[in-house]
Amino acid sequence: MFGLTLEKLFLVAVIAGVVLGPARLPDYARHLARSVRSLRQFVDTTRAAAEQDLGMPLRRSEWESVNLRQYDPRRIVRDALEEPSPVTKDETTEQAAQMRPGQKYVVAGTSSHPIRVPIDALDADDPRRIAARPDGSTSTPDFPPPVVADRR
């Protein structure tokens, strides 16, 4: 682990026995055993807390049961982009319910950053454009409305 072999550990134990003496050696051995036990308990509780927070095992032998491909950022982004966005449909329907016949603009965006969109800029089948028709009809015209030239 740290370049310690069995011979080096034996040599350290012999030197500790000589320096500490036979009377104090059992006390220091008990203290060392207690310290190693508390360190091992700390590592185990930290590993368990990390596994619980991450939601996946930290031991290599348990990683085989976890599908690590689900954490691939390319896959996450692709899935997010392929997912349909239902928010715009709900927002469009809500705005169409608030439209008045003859209204010229739709106010979109947030209250702090409103955006005025002309009704003519919307698609012909957009519910907001249909709701804002001056005649109140809900049918889509087969042809665009005539352009009237201003003669002065």
C-alpha cells in the first residue's frame, strides 16, 4: 500500500517493542486497535452516506448491476430534445381564450418582459389568430384576406 512489506512492518513492531518497553506495549496496542476500529467505522459510515446521496453503490463489485449508460450526457440531452413540449400548447390555448375579436396584437412573454406579437404574424391555423378574427368565425379561410390599397 505505502511500500510497506511484511518485513518492514515486523521491523517497526520490534523497534516499537524496544522503545516503548514491554510494560507499555499492550496499552499502545489496544489504543492502536481502537483507532483502527474507529477509522474503519468512519469510512463505512461515510461510504454508506455517499451511496445514499448518490443513489448508486461505490463498490466496484456492485457497479456491474448499475447501468452507467443512463448517466451519459449525450443521451440525457438527446432525450430532453426529443421530448415534446406541452407547455406551448397550454400557453397558446390560454392566450386564445383571452383574445377579443378584432384584437391586433398578442402579448406573450412574462410580465417583466412582455412581447407584442402582431396577429398577422401568426400561422393561419393558430388558435389565437382564429379567436381574434373580427367577424368571430372559427373556420379557416381557403385564401388569404385581400390586401386593400390605401388611395388618398
